[in-house]
Amino acid sequence: MLKNLLMFLVLSLSFNVVAAQKINGAGATFPYPIYSKWFAEYQKVKSDVQFNYQSIGIGGGVKQVLAQTVDFGATDSPMSDSELKQAKKPLRHIPTVIGAVAVAYNVQGVPANLKLEGATLADIFLGKITTWNDPAIKKLNPGINLPASEILVVRRADGSGTTSIFTDYLSVVSPEWKSKIGSGKSVKWPSGIGAKGNEGVTAMISQTEGAIGYLELAYALTNNLNTAMIKNAKGEFVSPSVKSITSAGNSIKDLKGDMRVSIINSNEKGAYPISAFTFILLPEDPASNAIKETRAFLRWALKDGQEFATELHYAPLPKKMSEALVSSLK
């Protein structure tokens, strides 16, 4: 009888292990903090589903979802039509939250909320402005004692949605940047040093006097980095915050069809100009149980999961958008 009981327990445990649905995803580092939170919270709701997400940047994420080595991808930069044509199964872009790319710096004696506008920021990353007391920066920040120290530009070394958002913004506000560098997941940087992931850029800025770089807002705030106020399309200097990101998201009115939308340099009052949606790349495969479970997770994330966004310095989706997306995923 004891032998039979032991066999029953072994079979039960084996069944439970087999029954657990493992779902693999890869891509953007930009939303990693909120996705990690969601996966942990969702497992409390549905313990037989386990998510494994690799925060490797959107270059790797897009490559893996196209190769079908993961169940879903994640990107901050919508895939192009030519990239989507490479997919063996149709891919949907599902916006999940709104985030911001912050401009962070480490300059002794210079407080947070340094004011910068698009052309000046572009000139810094072009390597044309090389010291912190440059007249262009001083003009925007009267009364601040800016040192004569050199500026060290820190940027991403890997293919990155954060880079795509940042360079898209620079291309909008600087004709010179648009013509010489352009936008994309990877660009030919004219200056600075590269670091891998938002994590790498954060560490480099934290450790380097005179550094300036771009990174997802949650990384800047979590690591107590000073961030700049950026001049928006309305002429306002705005800090990155949940409120200013939300304002940027309010510019989207069309909630049907292709969701590959941009809110860069939004014309909304109070909008932070370097804001963007981040997306899950979801293959359309009715036969896949992993995709079915991912859809169920996304319905939860777009409804119940939105409450966790603010505490991690993301903005929830506009309510009408999240409701429309939940309905489309049924």
C-alpha cells in the first residue's frame, strides 16, 4: 500500500510539472521593470503559467520572434513593414504602457532639472557642444554655475528601442541630426562611449563625472540620477514624470487598426516630448497554447496590471485604449 501511495505521489508531481505552461519572451529593456512585476503578480493569479523574459534589447527580441525561438517579443520601436513581411506568422503590436526616455547627467554642483531643448541636446550628442559651460547650455540655465568640465556622452552599444525613441526625437527637433545620423535601433554615433542595455548606461552615468546619456525613466529614478527638463512642442520645459507621460499619450485618438503609433514631441499641453508606447509582439497562432496563454496574460495586464504602472514610473494606457485592446484580444 505504501508503495502504491509513493507511486501515486510521483505520478501527481510529474503531471503537475508537465501541466505547467512555460512561455518564453525576449526583447526590450525599456519595459523590463514593469514586465517583471506583471509576471510575478500574474503567477499569483494563474500559478500554472510561468514566464521567462530575456531583457536583451529589441534587436535580439525582434530577431528571436521572427525566428520563432520565443513565444512573444517586446519592442519600443514598431517593426517596419519590411520586417513584418519576414514573419512566418502575422505579428500584432500590442501597446502595454507608456514610458519616457530621460536625459540623465552626473555633473558635480549642477542640480536636477537642468533645462535643455532639442537643438542643444542634438548638438551635445553630435559632439559639437563639448563642455558643460557652453553658451547654449548657459543661456537656457541662467543662475546655475556650470563648470568648464568636458561632457562625456554615454549611449547604447546594442540595438535598442530606447535608442530608437531618442534618435527619433532628435530627428524631429534637429534637421542636422536627421540628415547626418537619422533614427533607428542602432545608428552611427558621432561621439561618446557605448554601454549595453539601460542597465549599462545607468551604471556608466552613475560612475562618471561629466557624463550625460539617455535611459528609460525608471532606471534614472531608481538610481537617483539627475534628469533634465526638455522643451516640448508647446514651448514648455517639462520633466519626465507619470503625469507628463500621460499627457503625451492623450494625443492618440484613433484606437482601431494598426497600433504602431508614435507620441514623440506630442503637441499636448504638459507633455514630455520623449515619450513612447512599448509593445508586445504577439504572433497570431490559434493552434499554439502558449500564444493562447499569452493573450490571456495580456488581457490581465491591460486591465488589472495597469495599476502597477505608476509605482514603477510608467503611465497606464488611456482607459479607452486599454478597453479596446482587451476586447480585440478575446
